[in-house]
Amino acid sequence: MIIFLYGAVPLIFLALYLMARKLPLPEGMEETGISRELLKIALLFYGRLRKNKGLLFLMPEAVRTNLKQLNNPGDFENLQTQYYIRKISLVIVLLNVGCILAMLMHLNILFSSHINEDGQLIRRSYGEGAYDAELIAESPDGEVIGEFNLPVEERRYTEAETKRLFEDACEALPEAILGSNTSLDDVTEDLDLIEELEGYPFDIAWTVSDYEVMHYDGSLVKEAIPQEGRVVMLTADYSYGDVIYRQVLYANVRPRILTPYEMLIKSIDEKLRDAEEESPYEESITLPGKYQDTEIVWKEKTEDNSLILLVLMLVLSVFSYIAKDRELAKSVQDRSKALLSEYPQFVSKIVLYLGAGMTMRGVFELQARTYQKKRRARAPKSYLYEEILRSVRELAGGLPEAKVYERLGQRCGSQQYSRLCTLLSQNLKKGNNELLSILRNEADKAFSDRLDLVRKEGEEAGTKLLMPMVLMLLIVMVIIMIPAYMAF
């Protein structure tokens, strides 16, 4: 059964949890509770994929590059593990939620059936309203005979209450169907042959004696009405359980010859309605179990969309996995923009401090200390000064200054920073005078590039606003045109 499919996935993950619950998470993952346990299952998956070379598909080179740019590459393996087990844990959550929701939907459909174990159709209690039962008739070997729609009324009022309501409704109906006419003695406009009378529980079925001059809904065929007029008899059947009010005029109308299959369906439908009418005070309706020599097995027609829900959750899981990489790429783009926006000011500070007599190493150390103080005061994170702080730590660790500048340019990734770090590396032995002249020119060029970038972003913003402006124009045109059109 399909329910076993839905339940199998959570059970599989439960078994995987029992296998993974003792696995230690990578250092730095502080999640607690169920999130931590899900990460352990994801870690088990990650380990198996890595062992079987499955990460070649799950770990594109672009993702590795983006992770290195955003974080300290010295601890890249741990960082990579954290990133992927978090992605996998999100997929696990979506798969399990999808399966559980699909299973609950399927169970709800199974247990909400109105046919009980004895094959009886259950009525609703007083005041709960009627419903339409979608039924399927099958033979014992599973062959479908036909599908039926059976309106099932709620359990009925008492006979005395029904009679009083019926008498009141009979008095109110003639006036209710008049429409714009003054009386039934002088009908010149369409009648309103209503199917329900407000305030009464009856269903009203109409029969018109002459369809040449009046349709079944009371609308007149005016061109067919003779000059002398024609009396049209209306038959209104009030039905509520076994209470019927009827005014009948018989007409010589020939019925359409039914096909054998249509006769079969009609006969079974009549049996269904007879069964429903014969048990107004019963809790259930005994459905006909046989037609002529053919046994009938009844099932209720339902729409089980649980499998669609599961497929949607699977698709959502795949998209969530892909979206995580896109989110990472977007973070790298934001980092690049932030670095470019800070570049002119950074070069200006270097020129200022070098002109004051500081060494380049001293400039970096001063910038790092200032940034740390701002961070302790809850200042926002700066990608540039995070890299400078990393460079200062590399200098303190004994890495050659030229190598530090080279690595800074590689981490920042843009052409401007690569050019600046190359200048710093090449001019370590030439003194500050020549370097200052070059850096002043670089600062001027950086501000010029910054203006060009701002201008370009402004043009892009104008292009993005074009579509909303077009939509607003269309809305204004609709607001103007519709009243003008309706005025004609």
C-alpha cells in the first residue's frame, strides 16, 4: 500500500539516526536538540558520499572556491564538512516532513470515508448539513460498474416540525417566484422558479407543462407565446425526507430511449435514492448490494493528492539544495562589492599614514587594531579589514611581508587589490617616497573607478524600475478606461 511508502522514509532515517547518534559533530557546530541529531544523520550521509566519491557531484569546484573566499582556508576541511552536512540536514527535514504530511493526508482520506465496515453509508447528525457522496460501484472481482453522486441528507426533523415548516413554505412560495410580476394571474415577465426557499429546509424541484413558452427555470420564450395566451401549469415538489407537496399537471412527453448501460445506471441510481429516502431516521443507509444477477461492491470516490504532495516536497528538497549554493555565490558577490566600495578609502588611508612616516607593516597593524576596537563596540563586519586582520596575524606568525601582501591580493580577488598588493610587494626596498607617488595616483584612479561603479549601479537600478513603471502605467490606463467604457 502507498502508506507503507510514506512511512518507509521516516523509518529509514530513524534507523540511520540509531547508526549516527554517537558520531561527534565537527568543531564549531553548537546546535542542540533535534537539530543536532539531524546533523548527525547528515554527517553519516556525508561520510558515505565522501568515501564513495559521491561528492564529485555534490561538491562543485565553484562552491569550494566560494567557501575559501568567505572563510579562513586554514580550516577548510572542517568548514566544508559543516557546510555540506547543514545542506544535507535541510534536505532530510524536507523529505521527512513531506512523507509525514503525505501520510497524514492519505490517512485522513482513508478514515474520513462515510462508508462503514458493514458497507453502510453514514448520515450526518441533525444540523450538520447534507453532503454529496461520490460512490463507485464495483463487482466482486474489482471491475468498475459505474460512478454515482448521491446527495445524503442529514438526520431529519420530527414529523410535526416538518409539517409545520411545509405549511408555512406553501404560503410563501407563490409570492417568492413572482419576480417583477404582480401576480400569477398576470405573468408578463420571467418567473423565478427557485430551488430553495430561504428559511426552509426543503429542496424544490420544478416541472413545467409547456416548454415551448417557458423554460425549466421560469424564463419566458416570448416569441412563442400565442396572442390569446397559454396557461402553463407549474409543478413544485417540496422534498424533505418523506414529506412532499406536489401540484401536478401531466403532459404527453415522450422519454428518450436509453441505452442498456444508461438503463443500468438509472436503475442503480433509483435504488440508491430509494434507499436514501427509506431511511431518514437511520444512522446509515443500506446500499443496494445486487442488481439483477450482478453483485455490487461500493467504494466512496475520493481524491488522494498525498503522492503529489510528496513529489512537491521532493522537488522542494532538490531546489533547497541548489539554492544553498546560489546563496553562497550571492554572498561572494556581496563580498566583492563590499571590497570594491572600501578600496578607495583604504588606499587613501595608506597614503596618509605613509606620508606621516609609518611603515607599511605599521599601517596594517594600526588598521587591524582600530578594526578590533570597533568590532568590540559592536560595529558591523568588514570583509576588507577581516582580511587585513588575517594578514597581520600572518606577519606575526613570521610569514615574509611580500608573501603576506601577495596572499592578501589573492584573497580579495579583484584586479584593484591585486594591483595594490603587487605595488606593495615590489616597493618594499624602494622606500616610501616613490611608493607614495604611485599610491597617490592609485588613490585618484580608485575614486574615479568608484564613481564609474556608482554610475553603473544607478543605470542598472533605473533599468530594474522600468518594469514596475510599465505596470503602474497599465494600471492607470485600466483605471481610466474602464469607467469610460462603462459610461457608453
